[in-house]
Amino acid sequence: MMSSPSVCVIGAGPSGMAVLSELDDDKLKVTCYEKQSQPGGLWNYDWRTGLTEFGEPVHNSQYRGLFSNSPKECIEFPEYSFEAHFGKPIPSFPPRPVLFDYLRGWWRFRGVDESKILTCHTVRGVSYSEETKKFTVTVCDLKTGLDKVELFDYCIIAVGHFSTPNAPDFPGLLSFPGRIIHSHDFRNAAEFSGLRILSIGNSYSGEDMALQTLKFGAKSVTVSYRSRSTGFNWPAGITEKPMVERFEGNTVHFGDGTSGEYDAVIMSTGYKVHLPFVDQSLRLECGTQLNVPDLYQGVMWSPVTKGKKSADNKLFYMGMQDQVFTFTMFQMQARWIARAIAGDMVIPSLDKQREDITKWLARNDTLKDAAALINCQTEYVMGLAEETGYCHGNALDARDAWFGWVKSKVDVAHYRDQSYRSVVTGLMSPIHPVPWMKLLDDSLEAYVNPTGEM
């Protein structure tokens, strides 16, 4: 009797859990390794920074007071609405505990058995043999410190790419006498109360570091940008400056010739795609970009980069794109992967795969504004839905909410006070009675059952 194909899933965050919800346990032998103590990936909150209790790099970047920076209506599962989960409509920009509760409800709805996930296990190595057509995976049980080697027919890497900080250096930075952190290590905005803050970088994390620290009492915040100003109407207390040129003690000089004095620096400079455990011939190596190289349909390893090797359509990467969509895109990617492994997809030749990858890569140069990014990734997600026969594909098209969000973000301190219509239920979300800049309680109870108190 032929044994079931074996599948290794590395990571049990939203991407890995999406895969587990789609793979057929009756026909496959699935093993999932997760280095944290529970599933959830970046959505887990941990007070630790730097290293875990096992000496591993801390994976998550969550902090107290974190609220969604895009409407929940843009990431809602068509089969499992927020209203179905919470029993009533809720506002559009939930805090972390609310979103995490929704995710865990979705995983239960899909029948994912969290007890089968091997938590506190970190993968040390992944290689592929062209002779045996199998992956060799070296994994460490962090509780015992023991390594073991396992063989698998398929490998799915679902560890994400928002956990290894990109931390540039600046002339004179060592002379700065105050605190310097990367946003990855940001845990509580209240510790910056009364301080003059410099946030280096003005993308999503830079924007949120500025608003969070001001919200919790920072004396002032300067946002330093590399390419161009955001164009936001910042609230009083936040200003924008061109990129930092140099530090002289607590004085910082900017590209426009101005300078200022600061008490703390937050590096909001993004993350690196960092996968050292994967053999270099199989390793995805790129920057943060909407369409990535070497992945057919954005998920299946099909290298176009010189020096990379094929894994015979048996290696997959989840969620490695820069993301407009998150939860729903991961689910469509997982559907595609599961059907490819099951043999239910027509996989084109290697040349055709590489031609398609090259076509999507070329589109990166045409993505000049938010609308182009949204349209491009919507097309990608809808394409996966169509190819996998997903019957709720129309409910994935959240462009009305996305475009409304882009327009509202000009008033950056108040965009979270807006309401959006669910594509799934057709209902408008209620508006929270407390404006976001005054809402200091990020608990599930306070958000789902608001009283109007701050």
C-alpha cells in the first residue's frame, strides 16, 4: 500500500494556519512546526524583545494599543463574517485582541486542530535532494534542545517577512545619548510620554509610531522620510522632515539643512526577507515588493534567479509579498497550494512559469500609487480564487473600502473613526463612540461592547 505524501509546514501564523485549513489530512501526512508557544505568528503579543526564553530571536512585533490600520472589511473571510463571529456588527478598525480572536474563530470554523501543531519547535535547515525528490528538514525541540532530521515530500514555508528588522546606521548615531529602538521592539507607547521622539521612516510603521506615541503623551514627534512626504494632515505635535543626515549627541541634522533635539529614536525602517534556515539554492532573496521573484503564482518555487535550483514544484512560500490584502490573500494562496499538492491543478511547464513570473515582476515598475497597488493585488487574489474554483470570489473584491480608506487617510489621526460596508453582509459597520486618538483601552470587551468611556 502506498504511503500518504508527507508535507512539512513551517510556521503557524495566519499563513501557516491557512495552509493547514486547506490541506487534506485524510490523504496527506502533515507536520507543522511553530517556534512560538502557540499559533498566531505576528498576532501573538509578547513582552519580550530581542531573544525568547530559548535564546531565539523574538518573532512578533505587536504592542499594546495596536489597532488595525486598514478596514476589517478588506480582510473579512466570505464564509465567516465579523458579525457571525461576534454576534453583531463591530467598528471597522479593531485592536489586536479583537482581530486575533476573529482569526482563532476562523481556524476553529475551518476545523484546524491547534493541538497537533508542534509548538516550541524551530526549523534549522531545509534542503532538497534531486535524487530522492525529498526535503531534509532539521528541526530543534526548543524545550529539550534536541535536534532531529525528518524527510518530507513537500515543504511549505510560512514564516512571513516582518520579523527581521532592517536597521540602517547613520553618521554619529553612537553619540546619541537617548534610547534607540526599532519598531519591532516597540511594546508600549506610554513609556515615551513627555519625550521628543524622532521616528525614522514614514511608511505604515513610521506613521503608527508617530500617532501612538503622541496619543500616549509624547511631547512632540518628528517623522523623517527617505523618498517623499506622506502628504497627510498631521495633528498638532507631529511634523515631517527629510531623511536624517547625521547625529551630534541629541541633535539630529536633516537633509533640508534643519536640525532638532530629541530624547528617543524609533527606527521605523521596515524588515528584511531573512530565511537563513533554507538552503541558499532554494532561498527566496528579495526586498519587500508587491510581486516577488522565483515564485509562480506568488507561491510555488520556480526560480528565475541565477544560482537557484528547482525543487520539482514541491516547495512553496506563503505570504511573501508586500501586502495590501492579508488574511483573504493567504487563504487563496493556501487553496492554490493544497490543490497543486493534490494534483488538482494544471501546472504549466517551467518555461511558462518563468514567463508568468517575469510578467508580474515587470508590473512592479508600473505601481506608482496606492490605487495601482490595490488594483494589482486585487487582480492577483481574484485570479487565485478563479483558478481554484472558489465560489465566493466576488466577496474578496474590497476595492470600494480600500479606495475609501486611501482617501480618508489624508486626515491621518482620524481615519480610524470612519465606517465601511461589509462586502460579505452588506452592512455598514458602526462607529465607535470614542474617537481613536482618545481610545486608550485596546481590550476585546471595550471594543466589541463600547460604553463611550475612554
